[in-house]
Amino acid sequence: MTPQNELRLLPWSGPDGKPCYLSTDESGGYMSRLADNIEAVQLGTATDLLDRTSEVLDNQNAGPDELRLMLTEVIRALRDVVRVATSRGHLLAAVSEHSK
């Protein structure tokens, strides 16, 4: 999945929240497949969270604690989705550059 000599932003953070990158020429390698699977889970989780968030917001009896918890989960999911989008956008740009 990563073009030769390109780093892939991985869907998890390292120590102190710093980004982790993968350098490999093997697109079907273990770490690439693991990253692909984790990205798929993160995107699926965000999709499910959209439905749950709508239900909580529609509930007139939802209290501040429930809303705060939901917002915390939304923020976590949004961070994951932004990381996936950034990684995939970088990969698309790198592939585009290599195909010129």
C-alpha cells in the first residue's frame, strides 16, 4: 500500500501521543495488513457512533454526564478518522507523484 520509500502514518499513536510511521516496500506485509484492519475498525466505530450520538441527542432526558461521555467518544473517533484520512491522503499524493 505504501509506495517505495514512502512512510505510512499508522492508525495509532506512539509514546506521548506522537505519530507512528511504517516504512516498507511490502504492501501485503503483516504491519500493513494490521494497519488496514485497524483503520477499518476505526471507521466502522465512527459510523456506529454517529447513529448512537443521534439517538442520545434526540433523547430529551439525556443528562449532562451522558452527553459529556458521548462527546468524549465522538472526539476520540474523530481523531481516528482524521488520522486515517491524513494517512490515506498522503498515500494518494505519493502514488500520484510516482505515476507522473
